[in-house]
Amino acid sequence: MAVKKKPERAPEPLLQALPEETWRDLFGLAKRADREFGDKVVTALQKIDRGLLPPAAPHPYEQHIAAGVHGVTPLLELINTGTEREWFNALDALAHVCFALTADDRDDRIGVPDVVISRLRGQLKRPDLSADHQALVVKTLAIARDPGVLHEQLHRLADADPGVVASAARLLGLGRYKPAARVLRELISPERFYESRAVIWALGELGDPEVLPALYRALAQAFRVVDTAIAIGKIGQLSSVGQLTPLVLSGADEQRDAAWRAMAMILDHHRNEQKPLAELFSTLKGLIEAQLGSDMALSGSTRFHMLLCLARMGSPLDPARVRRYLQLGIDDDAVGVASLFQKRR
């Protein structure tokens, strides 16, 4: 008598924190188990604080973004011949590609092809281009580091209109135009309250340590504290730890969160200096563990960045510690997030 085989169980669907094709095409995770692990980490971070990693919607041209410089040609074609929606999406995708191609930390930086600059400049000459569409083209040119556009924005910092100054500062930050640093630092003032937020953000993007005294003065004056702390963190100088410490000790909740986030950014630049920085790291570790073990009201975002600091100082973070410090209640979440910290990303 033949024995009937049990029907094979269909595989469980992925958690879909991100679309399956995103894991496969963008992150290169071909194995189902790897994609499931990635989803667990993303889902766990969202449970801690949705601001840490909000759900991502797939870009309609993400395959061109992932292709890098090889995705430029089809995107330029869509900009020339596509519908308005295709034009918008292609321009946005091109901005992503340009940003990646000009990243300062790329070992193989090749820059943006000249054809991109020339085609985008050609778009600015279109008589039917609206002011909003023109602004998007200028933004993409700034990200592509078009010297003409960036030099023009530098001059616009002297405009009497705060809105024009704020817009110019954002574009200079997007283009990471370092010659603007000295001018931008002079614009940090309570008298320039409207544009100062964009100015401070731009200074963080430029990453020039010479502007730190101006940012420290803003902290001392309690001016734009959250924005200033984040900018200081982006610059990544170890000497800034002392300036941020008062915020983690007695700052308001959002200021403490920004300060620990900034600390994590700074430590990212010094994660391989455990021996020469042993004394400082020991002090910081003690402070973090004391706050995490206290009854201090700490948000999920703050706790996450504090653990990121520990990881970047080489502290071992097993699932039990991660679960306790992040106040997670699900073992799988703790395992996934602990693995993330162990890689010290």
C-alpha cells in the first residue's frame, strides 16, 4: 500500500519591513534566511522608535540608482522624453546617483559624468520649466557639485531675504561646498533665526573643523541646540565630546537625544582607537551604563544611540544586554539588534 506524502508547507511570507526585491536587488541578499534576518532587524528598530528607521517605499527607478554611473543614461533619457511624473522620478533618482558618486568616503570616487551637468543645464533653458521644476534641477546640479551653481549660491548668502539665504545654505550643504564654510559660520546668530537652521545643517554637511568654535558658541547661548549638536557630531572631532557632555548630563530630553546621537557620530570616526582613548572610553562607558541603569526617562531613540556609542567603543553587546537596555520584550528582536551592534555599524 502506497504511503501518501504529506503536502509540503508553503514558505511563510517575509515580514515585509522592506520589499523582497529591495533586499535582493539593492542589498544583494539572495538567500531567504538573510532577507528574513534583515527584516527582523528593521522591524525591531521600528518597534524601538519609528524615527530610527521609518518604513521605506521603493523608488520607481531604484534599479537605476543601484546601478550607479551605469544608471545615468536611462535616467537622462527619461528626463528628456518622459512624462511629467517620469521626469520628476528620474530627476530624483539622478540626484541619488550623483550624491553617491560624489561621496567623500568613496575609495573609487569618479565624480559625476560631464554629460549629466550639461543635460541638466540644458533643462534650465527650457521655456516651459516652472519655478518649482527649476528648483529641482538646481538642487540636482548642486548635489552633482556643479561649480557654477554652487558659486552662485555662495553669493546668495549675502541676500537680504532670509528665505533666499536659507535656500542657498541648503544647496551649499547638499553640494558639500567647503569654500562656503567661513561665510556660513558668520550667519549663526539669533538675529538670523529663520535661516540659521539651514546654515547649521549645511555646516554639519561640510564637515570643516574650523567652524566648530562658532557652533560651540551657539551651544553656550542655547541657540538651536539640537541642530547644533547634530552638526557638531557630523564634523566628528573628538575634542567636541566635552562640549556635548553637559547636554547628556542635564539637557532637555530632545537635547540629550541629539547629544548622544552626535557622540555616536564622533565615535564612528575613532572606533579603532581603543588603546589611546582608553581613559575617555572608560568614562563614557560608565556614564552610558549609569544612565541606562537608572530610572531616567530615556526615549527609544536615545537608548539606541547610547548603545551605538558602546558598540563603537568596543563594548560587547549580547542579546540579553540589548533587550534590557532597549527595553525589548521579544527575544528575536534582541538577537537581531544585538547582531547589528556587534558589527558596530
